[in-house]
Amino acid sequence: MKNVEIILKCFNDYASDSETLREQVRLHFELLMKWQRIVNLIGLTKEEEIAEFLYIDSFLAIKNLCEFLSLRGMSIPEVADIGSGAGFPSIFWSFFMPDIRIILYEPKRKKANFLRDFIHLAGIKNYEVKEMMVKKESILTHLIISKAAININDWPRFGISNVRRQGVVVSLLTEETIKIYSKTIEKTPRIRDSVILKYTLPLSNQERFIGVLIKK
């Protein structure tokens, strides 16, 4: 099994004041490595890369997003994570917004069972796993997010079709995909507002972007 202490050391700047968060990361990683033997949940293999590009990236994305929503005075009762896979980035919602309902949509049974296993062992009460494929206009939620389940060319329209009025569509972007995203949203209807948030990964200094669309 890969060394969980390396993961926690890389993550320490964000969890040094929260033993609960550290234990959640430890539990998730150890369970992830156990399940990885029977189902391919992640493609990365080095601990430092897993720490930065999965755990730290997800943590910073949710942190920045929650701060933005708070500044806007936006109340989000429910989040839908499409194609949740190993649970990134949504495993961190409960740390920042413990009272909102999180629905993890994962069509593949083994991955859905991994998510159920983690939620059960972590004792997280506000998460639910739905083993189903989400299509356009097939759900109606307040905020929709996906790490990489749907092509960035299709994601903004897909997201807008599945959120309520004044709902939020979140896109997690790199320096490469933000260019595609910027062109795509120009052709996306029913957008009231569009905002780009930015943060930097601490180990590689790579920039990450969060595209936020608010529906009319």
C-alpha cells in the first residue's frame, strides 16, 4: 500500500488545524488504495501527484467555490456531482458546508459501491450515492459539478439543462481547457452571469480555474 503519511504531509498546510479533516483524508486514501486493486478509480500512481492533483486540488477548488458563494450570499441546499468516480472533488463539501445535501451520481456499480463504503465508514450523513447516468434535463438541482465526466465542449449546456433557475454550473479547468470553455459559454443559452475563479497548486505551481455559470 502506498504511504498515507506522504499524502498527509503534502496536505498538512490545509489540515493542520483540523484532525477531523486529516482523518477523513486518511480514511479515504486507505480505502481508495484497497479498492484500487479491484477497480480502476484513479490513474495517478505517485503519492505526491495523488496528494496535489487529487486531494489538494479538490480541497482548494471546493474552498474557493464556497468562499465565492458565501460572498455572493448564495444559499445552496443541494449539490449534484456527475460521474463521481473516486469522490473528487466532492469529498470536501462536508468540511465547508456540512448541512447541504450532496448527491454523487455514478453509473458504474463498483465505483458507486466504493463511494457508499467511504460515506458509511466516514459517518457522513448528508451524502447520497445514486447509481445512474445523468442526461440532459434528467435532474433538477441547485449546483452541478463534475471533475472530468463530460467533455468540456458539452458541459456548460449540459449543466444549465440540469439546474434550477438561478442555479450554478461549476467547471473545473486547467490552462488548456479554459480556452475551450471560454468559447463554449459564448454559445450557451440562459446564462445570467459568468465568473472565473483562480488558484495555484502549491507543489507544481500550476494554475487552476473554476468556471461558475449562474442560470437566468
